[in-house]
Amino acid sequence: MSDPLSASLAATLQSARLDQNLSANALAESSGVSRAMIGKIERGEAQPTAVLLSRLSAALGMTLSELIARAEHGDRRLVRAADQPVWTDPDTGYVRRAVSPSLGGPLELVEVVLPAGAEVAFPAHTYALTHHQIWVLDGHLRFREGDVEHELDAGDCLQLGTPQACAYVNPTEEPVRYLVALARRHA
């Protein structure tokens, strides 16, 4: 592992799996991530991408923000900008900042910077636990929601519909910065 957050994410993922009495096989089956890859992540032999972490966190009944906050041992109501957990996807260079305090409240705010030309896609089940809104702060974002493409510019805000496969795409030559607001769905 190249940084303390990655090592802590590995330990947090394993701890969450064991707390739920899930075998690596059971987590693999529910997340769609191979048992071998789960083992490599938990041992710190592989740095997971945003897509892998979102699949694993969803299968564990938590959001990616919650997983990262647990890895950061966050339990405060106030989190200063300098203390907000920042994670970079090793695959795309996507930078994710968990803005909200991690007390398990009903709302999470996540700031994302998606590099020029990058694309990050997530399967539908990663959206099953939460309502999402995307607010573009700087730049242009193409958001694919199933078969529908939304072109969003600075100031535009999109509320996602029913959970389906989605992709965040930056078709420009400049980074795009956006805020994702997530609220837990009621069962």
C-alpha cells in the first residue's frame, strides 16, 4: 500500500465483512467482485478502484463515503476542510473528498474532481441504498443514466431516478468538479 488511507481501507473492508459474518465467497457473490480480488484488497496487495470499492461497500450495506469515513476513523460532527478524507482512484485519477462529517447522518456530501477525458461507471446496485443529486461546480459533466445522457454545466443540478447503471464522463480537456449529495433510502 502506498498511503495510510489505502492500508486503512483494506483493514476497514475486512473488518466490515467479518462484523457481518460474511465469508469472502459470500461477499464476492453479492458484490460481483472476485474472491481473489477481495483477498488481495484485504491483504493490501491491490489498490481498489472506485468501482470496486463502491460494489463492495454496497454489498456491505454502506455507501462508499461511509467506508472511507470508517477508514479515517471519523466520528465528529465538524470536519475541517484539511481533515476531510480524500481518496484518488488509481485507475482514472478521479479525486473524491468526503465533505460531510461521518456520524451516520441521513445526508452525505461528496466533492469529486474528474480528470479530462476520464469516465467512471457504476452498476445499478451501487445506487440502491441512496437517493442521489449531482451539482456541477466547475466544468462540464456528461452523466449517463441507463440509456439517457445528461449534459451538465456549472450550476446545473440533476436528481437521479430509479437505480440503474450510471457513468460519470468528462468529455472535455479540463477537469470537472461536482458535488454529489446522497440521502439514505427508507426501506
